[in-house]
Amino acid sequence: MRNNKKRSDRRKKKSEIRIVKSSKKDRQRRPLTRKQRLRRKRIIRRRRRILGLILLALIFALVSLIFGKLNSYKSPGYPSFRDEVLEGLTENIFVGNTDGRSLSSAEKLADFDKLYESIIRNYPVSKSNRGQFEEFAKAHDSLRKKVKNSKTDQEYFDIIKESLAILEDPKTFVIDKDTYNNLFNYYKNNKDSNIAKILGNDQAVDRYKRMINKENFNRDMIVDNPKPSTLIVRLPDFNAKKADTDLDLIAEKLQKGSVESIVFDLSNNTSIDSSYVNEFVTYFLDKDYEEKDIFFYRGSLFEEKLSDIKANDQSPYTTGKVKNLAAKYNKEVNNFDLEDYLYYDQIELKLKKKDDFKKRKIFVLTNENTANQAIRFAAILKENGAYTVKNALSADKTPNDRVELLSPDLLLLDHSGLILAINTEIRPSEDKILEYDQRINSENPDKAVLEIVK
């Protein structure tokens, strides 16, 4: 009986036992073995590396896209930029002193990029020069490669000159030492003007102090008296600081003889000094001279010129600096596309005739190299009765014969200290070209002109 009770108890306990099958979730909650933990860590690390590589690839693609947008150069058209941005960028450029050392490759490239951007954003594109402008724009990569590979500063400077020469514009070039010195001596006392700040920049002062002119010849005025009745005034350059001295020398020569005719020889004069012209010609005018015109522009360089004119009470130029929107100009323009420009403003010039010298016959001689303000000098005197003569092999009109009311604007290359003269404005009318009274082709222009004078 006791045995039967034991068997009954065992059956009861056995019936109380539950068999529960473990699920997948239960198995996952079980502690991992060391090998499993190591395997899981390897998998996680591999996944992280893959995700990291994908993230880096996305960042690189995004940066490349942004960089490409910032460094791409659009074809000529309405300039989609803000002047304030460009000004802000240039103000924050760090420039190291280059005194006594050559420029680094990075410095050369930074200067070249500034040159290129400034031309693209400021140069006055017209129907007649669009081909040269687009050629300049397309040459960017090849020119930049040359700059990067240049070994010496002189080689780099030659590439800069080569770049600007593509535009075939006598108003756009690297200014030489004599031009720098002439402008610096005249504007150094006007410290608040933009042009004075450029000329007085430490890098520019150091660069032009060390620069040596390849062509070493006398640029001072020379007065010859080939015969008692004729004076030949040779002006190979203009220096506003010496205008009074030059006029005094002419006055001295005129007082000593019975001079009836004056020949102004402007051969090879490419000066951009409008101040000299505005002062000098007033002594040889028949009447007061006035000129005004509208100028279209699309960048900050010309706007700085307008600011200087407006702030200078002594300037013969005046402007309201209204910044009229070019898109709202309602007159027909045939020589350029209005969509290429942002603003337009009017500038007026007034020159008061001086009576220090009595009236004499005036002749002006130029050659194929005469350009810029020297041509304006000839044009003003021609409007007052002067007889103009050009000594050149070709009788064709050239860009050098263009009459410019304004001097070019100046651009400083921050690292090299080089200063560029850049054409930045355009008139709505066709280019004003100096029409000569006579053309000659002579190896002895003095003799030829004296034959004309008599």
C-alpha cells in the first residue's frame, strides 16, 4: 500500500512538470559567448567604416559641387553678384611681406585669380570687343597653369602682361615704374581717395621701389626751337606734379622769341594722367571747354572712381553718382548689350580757359603708339582749332585713336604689389575716334611737320 502511494506521488509530481519551448527572442537574450561578442564587434566596426566612407564621399561630392560653382566663370551676361561680397573678400585677404623674397606659387595664383575675377566683373564688354573678352575668359585654365609653373617673379609678371594683352585694349595694362611714380607723387596728399590708397599700399610701394624699367629714356618735357617762329614741345609722358614747371618753361621760351606756331609732339605718349591734360590744355584753349556723357558700368571699380569724383570739390569732373539701373535705360543702344551692365551715371567735365598766353597756331603730332590721355589732349586742342597730324605706316584707325574722357581705374594685386590699369566703363554712343587732319609716314617727322607748319 505504501508502494502504491509512492507511485501516486511520483505521477502527481510528473504531471506538474511543464515543458516550455524557448523562442528566438529568448535565445537572443541569452548571454553571448566571447567569440560571439568579438564577431559582433567586427561586424559593427566594418559597418561603421562603410558608413564613414559613404559619408566622406557625400561630403567630397558636395564640396566639389560648391567649389565648382564658386570657381566657374560664366559667359558674358548680366553679372549675378553683389559688390559688397567682393569687397568683403578682398578686405580679409592676408598678405605677407614680400620684401627681399620671391613670390610663392600660392601668392601668384591668388593675385592671378583676383586679376581674372576683376576683369570678368568690371571690363566693359561691347560688340566690338566681345571676341577678345571671351578669348580672355576661355584662356583662364591655361594661363593659371602657366602662373602655377612660373619659376621667377619676372616670368610671372610677363604672364600677367600676356593675359591683359589678349584684350587688345590700350587702357588695360600693368603700369610701369615711371607711371607709378608720377601718379603717386600727385595723389599722395589726397589720402582719403581710393586711388591714393592703392598707390600708397605697402606692397605696391615696395614693389615699385625695387622695379627697374626695361626702357630707360628721358620722359621729361623737351622744348626745341628749330626756327624762330616755331616751337616744338616734346611730351613723351604726362606728369601732373610737373605741369606748372612745364608751362613755365614754355612761357620762358615764348618770351625770348617771336613764336607764331607751337607743335606739341606726343609721339609714344601713352599716359593715363588726366589731371595733367585738364590743367595743361587750359592755357591753349580759344574758349571754355565742356564735355559730359553717360557711362555704363558693371562692377565696383568704376563706382570707386565716382566716389572719388563726388568727394573732391577741386576736381574739374562732377557726378551725382546716382547708380541708375541699366535695365531701366529707355534709349536705344547699339554698341553693347544692356543686360551686361548694372548701372549708369553721368559725368561732366568743365575746363576754364586761361589767358596767360596769346593765341598762336597749334599743331599736334602723334604716332602709332600714342594713346589714352595723349589722344584726349590732341582731341581737345583739335576742337579749339589745332591741326592734328599722325605719323604712322598704316592709315587705318586703331584702338589707340579712341578718345577717352576718363582715365582707367586701378587694381592692386595684393601679394605682388603690381598695379593694373583697367578699362571699366562704356558710353552708350559709338566710340569717339580722333579724326586727323593729315597723316604722314616719315622717318623724320620733325622735318615733315615743319613743312606743314610753314
